[in-house]
Amino acid sequence: MIATSRAASAASISCRSFPIARTTVFAIEDYFAVDPALGDWSDIQRIGAEFGLMSDMVLNHVSAEGKWFTAYLAAEPPYDRFFMEAEPSDDLSAVVRPRT
């Protein structure tokens, strides 16, 4: 886990805290877990006791191996409502990805 000290303070430290899929940088596998390479929730609480924390919730990036998507595929409530599927005949030409 990241060692913290007020003497070595920074305006911000950015790190991915969620476990992610090995194939995609932002494909979150578990939104309720801390990446074991970074520590656990007690480490986050310890850092939060000294520093203000904020999180970038990338809810639109989900791993195909994660619980939310696998439960959706199995039609398990409430995950069965978490994703939308398009029909092959749907016109998606107006759907764009802003960064491309």
C-alpha cells in the first residue's frame, strides 16, 4: 500500500483502486473491492484519516468477467436491468464515442 506522510504531501495522487480486468485498463471487475496490489479498505480508511479522498467512479466501464455483467447474462435481478442490448436492425449511427 502507499505509505503516507504529511511531510511528503501532494496536491493529488491518482491511482486505480478497483480490481480491473487484465485485458482492459478501465474494465472494473468489482466496484466494492480495493485492488489487492494497493491494499484493502483498512488502508483506504487510514489514508482517509489524514487526507481528503475522492473517487472517480467509472460506472460506464465494466469488465465482461465482473459480477454485474455475468449476473446480467444470467438474468439475475437487479443486474438484469443494468445493461441495454440493441437489435441488429436498430439504427445506431447517431451513437458516437466523443474521444474518437
